[in-house]
Amino acid sequence: MINPGWIQPTPFYNTTNPAQSRFFWGAHGPQFAGPNPAQPFNAQAYNQVAAPVTPWGLQQVAAPLTKADYDAIIAGTYRAPQPVAPATRAEAYRAPTQVAPSYGQVQVGANIPAPGPVAPTTTTGRTSSLYTPDQQATIAQALGADWQRRLDNAALNGDYATIVALQNQIAAVLNPSPPIF
């Protein structure tokens, strides 16, 4: 990926006042260097993001009053300066499907095929456990020999209430609280 500290983006907005932001500070799609590490930064592809029409921040800065302004205020004839024209995008936004693909740019929002359904895996033939053999024997004595199978089935079915209940029972078996006097 191209290091963002070494890019030279073109201004995102055509500004009409120095107080207006010239760049869009939101998220941009990454660009990859590809097989050639010296591949240049593509400023046009970098600026193809859905961004607000008006840049973030101040749109105009109040200018200091002059002596003529003070005299007009005293005379009652002062007229406030007209607001500056809003900033506009430097380039028209084109949806990612309208941008010509190339190796060096990532198509943000492009149609990526969704993966097919994933079948749940079974936990039969488990070779390791979070508990030592002595702990497993203690749990089996308190909860029954099928405690691990019940926990695995709950995990496979997404039954979080059963998982939490079994884990709480296991914790109570392994960490009994002392009697309260």
C-alpha cells in the first residue's frame, strides 16, 4: 500500500476563501503500489469518494473592521459584508461502478461476491480442552458426563444462554465459594 505520508493529493474543493478547507478529511480508499513499488499516486482516484458538498470547518472568517466601518456604525449606515460563495468539489463525484478499474487503485464499494454459506464444524475428536483431566472429572461428576457435548452443541447452534449457564455452572464447580458466616 502507498504510504499516506508520501502522497500529494490535489485539492478536493475549489475554495473562495482561505478559511474554507481545501481537502476532504474523511476516509479515502487505499491505493496499492502493485508490482512496481514506484507506481505513482493517483490523485483522481483518491478524490473519488462520496463527500459533503460543503467542506468541513469555517466557511468564512470575519475581517477586522476598518475606520470607515466604525464611522458607518456610528452613522447607522454600516452594511455587513456579503457572505463568500461556498466551496465546490474540484471534480464531479462518480460512483465506484463508473470508475475505470486499474491495478493500482482499489474500487471502494465495488461489487464483491459474497462468500457462500459456511457449514458449521463439529467438535468431535477433540484433542485438547481448557481444563485439566482432574478438572474435567470434577465437572463431569457435578454436571454429568455429557457436559462437553452440551457445551459444543450450544456453541454450534448459537444458543448463548445455554453456553453462559454451563460456563457459570463450571465456574461454580471449579471455584466453590467459602461458606459465609
